[in-house]
Amino acid sequence: MTPLSESPIWRRQREFYEQKGPAAWIEDDIPWHMSSHAALAHCYARLTAAWIDDLVGASRVERTQTVRVIELGSGAGRFAYAFVQAYEEIRRTLRLPRIIYTLTDFAETNVAAFRAHPAWQALAAEGLADFMVFDAERPALAATGPLVCIANYVFDSLPQDYFRVADGVLSEGHVPALSQADTLRFDYAVVAGERYADPALAAVLKELSATKGPRSFLLPTVALRCLEALRAAAGGELLALVGDKAHVRIEDHDHDRAPIAVLHGAGAFSFNVSFPALARWTEHQGGRAHVPAQRQSAFEICALAADGLSAAPRLADAYAEHVARVSPSDLHGIAAHVPPSFAGQSFDYYLSVMRAAACDPSLVARLVPELMRYKKDARSSQVLQLRRVIAQAARVYLHVRDKDAFLSAAVTVLQAFDASDAIEELAQQVEKTHGARVDVRAIARAALR
Ligand SMILES: C[S@@+](CC[C@H](N)C(=O)[O-])C[C@H]1O[C@@H](n2cnc3c(N)ncnc32)[C@H](O)[C@@H]1O
């Protein structure tokens, strides 16, 4: 029997990601729509800008300085691309410091794919992006100065330990060495003495287990050790933006059910992440954790400011506005459930939904075909708005797989509205960011056939 974090299930998952490489996203094995959504990128860019603005206000960062953003487990890179575009727009308006965005993964094949992509090569040439193999299980990073860490659907994939409290007694769940992620069976051993030598981990475990029970929780040990290493590299000024399947309040742990892994494709799985554990860790560092007041969706967002600032009003305000009031999950949820061919909807309605959801390219690909039925009676001002929505989607669009629907949907609808000049603009825009990798004019010719 071993603690959950030492079970071979995690090694097998690593092998899956290493062997699949970028194909894990191309073949749709791994969920990515929410965690790559343009509205999410926009939200994180706002949170990042607000925090950097707080640091500028506290004279901890100069406007001329460059702040590093590191994304763990960047997947296919769609989120990263939309984030860099969104932050650049905000930075120019507010005259904020520049960022350099580091895309990482522990799987070298994923990092090699970023390096080889023309859109990333162009941003790297401008000093806006770079690439690195980074393993959250063995975090090693040279000193960075103030650092923003982004982790979407990553902490749910890293090794965790499992504990439960019953009648005031803390026990740890151990699993047989030959376990499979989907059929875990736990045996319990009472925890006697300090389970972790690391003071921050020990403090988090102590706080989470301070109850008579019943309580049942996973402790994200690898994620917390990784955050510690990043905070050290940042010289104590770290903002971590975490999006995941999560328990958000301590009360969410008050039951006696053992955790269940959700399987993705043929080899990956994920567990819920305890935001209370992340929040206690942040507070232990003297920082402030912004977490949702209650669980509201399958993708929760927290902002962990482990930064030693006595006040960070802009970050607090940005979290209240862009996560607590209406979150990217709300926008994704509303937009994802717009019914196709719902005759009662108007052209303007579809435009509003696409704009509200930050003109996410996957959403635009799904909704613009609905507009074809207004071909005969759309006003020219509406067609102009449609062109703007498509142009905005193209600005944050990263072409990752050949059969991607966005460009073909965009050219088909622009052809239907006789906007061949907009197709030419789209071709030039995509050519500028992607080089010869995608040929929009060829897509347009194919759509006409
Ligand atoms: C569920 S995917 C999420 C990918 C991406 N963030 C997204 O939302 O589409 C998990 C990612 O974490 C990466 N990963 C798994 N174990 C890791 C580790 N120990 N260190 C760094 N990345 C890891 C995987 O290679 C994969 O890219």
C-alpha cells in the first residue's frame, strides 16, 4: 500500500502525455474548450494587468520592467496565444509593463510543437514569448523577479494525497501498488506525528484537518511544492491564476466519500482540486487568496496573491468584476447552450452572444453558420458587425489542427454576405501571424466548390 501521491497511476498518466504529445488535443482526448476560451484569456489578462498595476503603484515594479508569466502544462497553446493578445491590448491602453510569456510543459514534444509554430516564432521574435520544459514534479526555475503563474486543468492532473477525518481522528488513504485510477480502493492509516517535513504543507494539512469530521479531502502536494518553488524564484512576488475542477469552500470537504478520478481519453484522468488548501497555503505565505464564495461551475478560478503586498486593490477589484460577478464559465455556459437553428433568435442576438463571449473562435465557428439564413435581409450595419466579430476572433485565433472549423466557417459566411474584401483582410491577418501554415484563400476556394 502507498500514499496516493506515490501510486504508479501518476507515472502512467505522464507516459500518456509524453507519448501523445500535441495529438492529445488534436484528437479531442482532453477537454480544452473552457480552458482555452477567449473569455478566460481576457479575464486572466485583466487579473494580471491589475496585479502588475498594484505592483507599479507600490513601487515594486518599474513601468519599463518586463514581468514574466509562466504557464504550466500549456497544452496546445490556444489559451496562451489569446492571453498574450489580450494583455498587449490592455498594456498599451494603461501603459503597463511588458510581459514575456513562457509556455511550458513537462512533455518535450509539446514544447517542440510551440517552438515550431510560426505564430509563436513571431511572438518570440518580438520578445513576447519563450518556451521551456518545466516539470511541476521537479520544479526548477532561475530567479525571475515578480512572476505570474497560470495553471489551467493542470493541478487536477498532478499527484495528490488523500486524507479523511472521522470522530476527530485524521487518517490517510493508502492504495494498493497495482491500482488503476478508475478503480481506486483506499485503506486508512491514522496519521501520527508530522506527515510532511515542509512547514507550509504541514500547516495546510493541520488547518484542513481541524474538525471533528466527517471530512474528506485531497491535498495537492505537488502543486503546493511547485508554487513554493515558483514563489522562491519570484523573490516572494507571485500571482498564481488557477482554473480547475475544484472544491471551493472548506465545507465542500465535509463528507466521507473517497475521491473519484474522471477519465479523459485513453490514459489521462483528473481529480478535483482543493481551493481551500491553495488558499491556506497562500495565507501561510502572508498573501491573499481570492476564491469563489461558492461552487458554481465545473471550472472554478482562483487568484493566489502570494506577494507580500499589504494591499492589492486593483487585483481585488478585477477578481470581483471578472470572476465573482460574471465568470468566464458563465459566459462559456451561456454561449455553449445557444440552440442551433432556433428560429426565434435574431441576427443581433447571435452577434451579442459572440461579443459577450469575447469572440471565442470555437464559438464563432459554431454560431456564424446560423447567420446564413439572414442572407437576404441582413442590414449592412449588421454585416459590418459580423465582420468585426470575425476579425476579433481571428486576432486571438491559433491554428493548431488542420480540420479546425473557425477559418472555414468564417470564409463561408463572409462569402454568403458578399464580403470578399473581408476574406482578403482575414487572409492577410492570418498570413501575418501564421505564415504559410494556413492558406485562407485556398479555404475560400474550397468553400465555393
Ligand atoms: C489536462 S491537460 C491541460 C492542458 C491545458 N492547460 C489546457 O487546459 O488545455 C494537463 C497538462 O498538464 C501537463 N502536465 C502533466 N503533468 C505535468 C507535470 N508534472 N509538469 C508539468 N506539466 C504537466 C500535461 O502534459 C498537459 O499539458
